[in-house]
Amino acid sequence: MSQLSVGIVGMPNVGKSTLFNAMLKKQAALVANYPFATIDPNVGVVPVPDDRLEKLADVVAGVHLPGVPQAQHHLAGEIRRPPIVPATVKFVDIAGLVKGASQGEGLGNKFLSHIREVDAMVYVLRDFSDENVVRAGSVNPQSDEEVLEAELMLADLEVAEKILEASKKDVKSPDHELITTTLQSMVVRLKEGKRVAEVGVPERLAGWKKTLPFLTLKPVIRVLNVDENKIDSGQLTMDNAIRISAKMESELAGLTEEEQGEYLKSLGLSEPGLNRLVKKAFDILGLQTFLTAGEKEARAWTIKKETKAPQAAGVIHTDFETHFIKADVINWEEFVADGGWVRARELGHVRLEGREYVMQEGDVVEFKVGV
């Protein structure tokens, strides 16, 4: 599947680029683990944190095999761990939006066209106290989001009215009346300040709705860019939101892994905010992973939720989908506990799944394909 992308959106000076640059610095040490880590100056591919891969690599290398003394794992002495290849998410740093963008203010149409190209959005909302950073129209998280949503809705309203006019003329379509009525409803709801995503459609038009080029159809993560001491400051009232200190993340990105751990511990945090953001982005895109583990690599492969086994095999190589026969499948925890494929098969823990098997998060798989 082609890589899905998340656009970082917000008003000027709210910390979007600081957050984005922290992601790029964070990933610099991981560049060798996956290709095309940075595509161009405003696009970065960021790894999805995944502790499971370390454990799979240990199993392949023979570390901590059940019931086997460490000294007997490799008679040659040195343990070779396979390289680790995580799943990734593409982030796009989009220039700041200003009030009136839908009417051409700021970057106007260029800004909106960049948002159209991404699959989901991160709203970065200013909630830090440093008044030395010019606000440039930003007031507080709630009002900033209102500006963002209003501009996207105005842009969608213009598009909806054009699609509606075209639909009225397409009388040959079997769903002509249903589509026209639905588009009219979307126009009304957009004028009321509602997102297109909130407009219900008849079941037979569900697929059609997903193809519409509306900005307010895209899923949204809300990031409140807060002061360092407010990262863990109670329950959030916004849906699908997290608190992150972009300034702190930027500082963390320049530290060693050990120094990061000490810094986070001093703040009572278990992981960087960027890790939480990347995981949340992966989830909001409707993605999951399956895992492979062998001498070549321990790898997480990205698929859409509800993907069946042949299509998952096709992510590894297109020929695998065409020539799919069966798949050996085991949950990653059981795979680790058993010490790998050989012991897991002896214990009867490996399942043989066919073409209708729906892949589950955390499956470790070996695909059987013909020629």
C-alpha cells in the first residue's frame, strides 16, 4: 500500500515547525534502518515506536531461548541480531494558516491544496505562556481551532456547491436524486458550522462519500503545545487530543537515549510526546502492523485494519498476493515465549490460515506462496 501522510496544521508561530524539526532530529539516528527517511525539507518519514521488534530480533539471535543456557545459544560465540525495520508515518509540515485563507489570505489556495494531499491532520494549538513568541492571531487553543475549522469549512462549502451544481446536471446517474439531496444536506450543514464528516449518508453512498475531496472529512489529532510543566495537567476536554511541549521535544531530540530517559524520568514521563503522537497518527489513519522475524530482519509491515492474509502478503511483494497459498501465524508474545518458529511449531502454537483470514495486530507471519 502507498504510504499515508499526516499534515501538521496550525496558525503561525504555534510551534508546528519546532515539533516537525524535533521529529527529524529524533529520527536521524534511525536513518539507516529504513529508506527515504527525509524526502524533502518539509516532509519527513518517522518510525512508529515498537518495542516488540527488539524482542523478535533477540529471538532470532537466540537470546533467552526457553530452557537453553545462554552459553549454548551460539557455539561460535558472537550473537548476530538481525536489523530492525519499524513501520513509519509520513508527516508534512504545512505553512501556517491565517484567518481568511479560504479567501486567499496568507498562502490561501496553496495552503489548502497542501492539506488536500494529506490523509489526516494534526492541529497544533498554542497553549504555552511565552509571550516573546508573537501570537500572529493566535488567542487560545479553542479559538485557534475555531479559526482552523472555519477556514476549512468555507473551503469545503465552495467545493460542495460546485459538486452540487454538477450533480444536478448528471441525471443519468442511478443515484442522482439521492446524491443531490445528500449534497444539499452537506451544504446546509457546512453553513451551520458542521464538518462534512458529521453529515450522515445512506449506506449505499458510504463509499461515494469517502471519495469526496472535502478537507473536513479528514480525521484530526489535536496537539496542545504546552509549557514543559503542564504536559500532565489533568483531563483534556477536546476529543482525540494530547499535550506536548514542542520546546521540550526539541531539547530531547539532541540528547542520547540514556539522557532522554533521565530527563523524562525527572518529569514523571514514561516516553517522549512525539512517540505518543506518532502512535496516535498511525491509529487515526486506520493502520495496523503484522510482523516478520528472520535472519534478514525483524520488521513491522503496515496494512489497513481488516486486511486479509493474501493482501497482507502483497505488501511484502506483489507476487505474494497472486501466488498466496497459506500463512503460518502466531501472536508475537507467544512467539517470543516459545523462542521462535521451531519450538512454537513443536508446541502446536502456530496456526495455518487461509485466504479469508483477517490479519490481527501483532501477528507474526510466514507466508507460503507458490510459483
